[in-house]
Amino acid sequence: MIHLKNNQADRAEENFKKAIELELKSVTPRLMLANYYEVRSRFREAEAQLRESVQTNPQNPESTAALARFYLNQGKKGDAESLLIQAKREFADNAAGYRLLGDFYLGIGDLDDATNEYRTLYQAHPKDLQVKKNYTDLLIHTNRFQEASTVDDEILKPDPGDSDGLIYRGQIYLRSGDASAAVSTLNGDQE
């Protein structure tokens, strides 16, 4: 990074490669080298590093997410989506991995697919609090307040002071036209 700041790109690249040699299983050096290549429009080399990171670290969703972002940046939405559909199967027991596809849809602004994906995740992983929160947020944004309230109840039941759950509850009231209940909820006056 120091070499990059001092406009010594060749030396920076050498150091990234050396870091990979020293830590073959580490994700960080490969992702940094891939980013280095991508910023310099060396897209084939960037993709190669990202693919190698996925192959070298098949249990690490960070590599898969980075490759999907790369595809999306390259205008290959279909490739990114296919990769993340596959990742959902491969990371069935890893929350950071199985949420990638839903987060992808959310990131590209596809609320319908994001909501459908999070509904599936909510059914498959009913104890995953982050899935519940993301699903509630999506239900609110798609004006499905009754469903959002039901899921939000599950968030607030074990922890009535959950700040995200209270914010969702306030949003549900507000967007349903009950501003005074929203204010009371956000002030902590209601459950």
C-alpha cells in the first residue's frame, strides 16, 4: 500500500504477489491484488485472482462476494447471479454465505427478488436474526405492513429493546398512517 501511495505500482504488485506466496490460503492478499488489477483495467488478471481466491478458500464467502461484485462491475449481472445461486447451496450452513444472493438483489435495487429470496431464507433459517431484520425491512419497503409486523414481533419478543426492531415497528406505524404510535414506539413508550 505504501508503494501505491508513492506511485510505485510495479513494486506494489510484487509485494501483493509475495504476500500471496507467503499466505497461500489467505483471502486478503488475493483480493488486494485483484483490486489492484481491476483499478488498472487489467480485468482478466483481476478475475483470475478472484477465481483463484474462491478455489483456494471454498469455505470463505468473502471471496465469492468479491467475484460477484467484480462480475456486476463488468456488466455481467447474470454471471454474478449464477455464482451467488450456487454459493447459496454451498454455504447452506454459513449465514454470511447464504445471505449473499438476497443482499445482491437488494444491492441492485431488485426489491421483488430480494423480498422473495429473504422469504425463502426466513423459512429455511427461522433463527437467523439478521434474516428476520432484512426481511422485515424489505416487507416495509414493499408496503406489506401486516407481514412486516408479524416478523418484527419475532425480533422484539426475545429482546423488546432491540433498536432495529423498534425502528421497524415505528416505520410500520408511520407508513400505515399512525404517526402518534410511531413516535411513541421510537420514544420507547410502547412494546
